[in-house]
Amino acid sequence: MNRFLYYGDAESIPGYNCSSYKPPNPNLNVNVFAGALDIVYGVIVIFLYAPTVVVFHRQSRLACFKIMFFLGLFDIGAITINSLVTGFLLMQGASYCDYPNIIYISGAIGLGCWCSACLTCLVLALNRILDMVCPLMVKIYFRGYRTCAVLMAPILYGCFFFLFTSPVIFSAEHQTWFFDPRTMEGHYKDYTNIPHTINNFSLVFLTCFLYIFFCLKVRSQFRKSFRPKRTARQRQIFLQSTLLCLIHLSASVLYVIMQFVEMPKCLTILSQYLWQLAQGCPVIIYLLFNRKVRAALLVFMTSSSQDKSSNFIRKSADNRMMLLQLTPSQNQNTTAAVRKLTEHENELQCRIHLTSDYEPNQVEIKVDPEKQELTN
């Protein structure tokens, strides 16, 4: 991107000139169906991610939510490029020389967001492992604003790729993004992005190794317990980690290989879909497997549709857990998990654990299910 700023436009950059380009007539690269699918997928992912990111920001007093908030921003940025922009270009059958400036800038943004997300995933894995192995290290490096200081590394890392490395360039013929703009035949090696190759192999493999270690650590902690709930929780953790690792690994390896080796079109299309899935699957996994995220999102969606000065209780589907949000002016961020103890004909006795910005409290209350009134 620094060369774009220096020369003023993409075509003025050496190696990116389109003077010899002749538009195909007819254009056989138009693919309205695939482009529409990409756009629909991008809209759905952003629709799911937007409120989830807001929830992460509201819960950002916890380091893991703060990290997931930044990861969500990077994923939304990448999805905008690899799904929405890609879908538009596919419907037009356009390649680099049709929209040189748009494709050059979009490729730089998409590459920067991908690399930032890779390093953020590594930070998240380290945070989860340290929280289990050495909680003191979490307090040292991930407490308060120190988490933001740690997250400056992914931001600067992505800015490096955005500014100082060759961007990915869209090719409608192959329906994916390459580093080679295809303006000069036989010069694909001149556009090789070595830092991207290092990122895809080192960071992604290291993140997968950490997730494997994390799963083994969880398994060792749960081994002594034979309770079904813990077994189910263990399976969820393994499934989440396996899905994330497989998708990221496949997308990373395929994208590196196809920059150096001519691959069948079906594999280049597969690599593009894997990139889309790698940036969109985190929010799907959060909503499917992470109970804390679902609970926080439920509270957020409910509170946004009701009067914030009122108290409300919402029962869960299995009638065993409820979520409670108390939002007086002095405790706007107070949330609670309510577990049913006894239920009588006209009242429900519960024990709740309140968590606020100040300090946790535990009280017992009685709830009138009809009037939704609380009494100590």
C-alpha cells in the first residue's frame, strides 16, 4: 500500500500497469450465482457478528472478551473483502485491470485483516492456556489496559502487511485472490509475498499446537470427574478447537501452495471458500458452543428492547437456568446467573450470583413468576 500512496494509483506502480490489457469479449468469467452466494454469506456473517462484537465490548472487563472483540473487528473487515467485494467482482466478471484501484486497496485491507486475525487467535490461545496453567501470568499481562497493550501487536502486525507487502489481487478467472495481477505473463515470482508465507505456516501451525495443548490440559483436568456435564463440556471444547484448527490450517496451506504451483480451478475456489469460512466460523462457533456468549447476547438483545430502568427475568428453555439483569443507574453493568432452588405454586426461590464492575455478591431471592417481582 505504501507504493500506492507513493505513485498515486495502482496502474502507475511498476508491474501493475494495464496498458496491454484487452477486455474479453464476451466475458466468460461472469458468475452471478457464485457472486450472489458470496454476498449472502457475507451479509449473514456480519449480521451475526455485529451484535456479538457489541456484547464482547460490553463484557471487555474480561481479557478473553476483549481479545474476541478485536478478533471480531478483524474478521468483519476480512469478510467485507473476501465475501462482499468478491461477490460484486464475480457478478461483474472483473479482474484487476477492470477495477485496479479498488482491487489493489481491497486486497491490501483483506491481507492486513487476515494476518491481524491470525496473531489475535494466537494471543487468545495463549490467554486461555495461561489462565489454566499460570493465572498469575494472566494478571501480569492481561489485566485491565494491559490487554490493549498486548493487542497492539496484532494491530501493528496487520498494518505492516497492509502498508509494506504486496496485496492480494482478485482474479475472476480463478474466482479467488492471488498476489500476481496477471499483467505480465511468466512473472508470478516477482509478486511473491514471503512474509505472508511465513505468517501462514508459523502462526497458524503454532496456534493449532497451542489449541491441541489446551485440549489436552482440559482433558487432564476433567479426567477425575465422570459427571456427564463435564464430559459434554469437554467434547464441546475439543470440537471448537478442532473446527478452528482444521479450517485455518486448510485455508493457510492452500493459499500458500497456489501462489507457487498451478492448481486446478476447483482447488483455487475451495481455498477462497475456506478463507471465507476461516473468518466467519468464529462467530458461528461462539453462538453454537459458547454458553457465556449466548447468555450475554440474550441479555443484550433483551435489554435493548425493554426499558433499561426496569428489572426483568427471562427463563431458559430447559427451565433450570435463568438470566437476570438489574440495571439501576448505579449498577448499569450488573448481570447475574440465576439457578432455581425450589418452586412453589406462587413463588420461585433462587440463588443468584451478581457480577458488576465493583465486586461480586451472592444473595437469595424469591420471584413471583406472574408479576416478575423480586424480594430478598
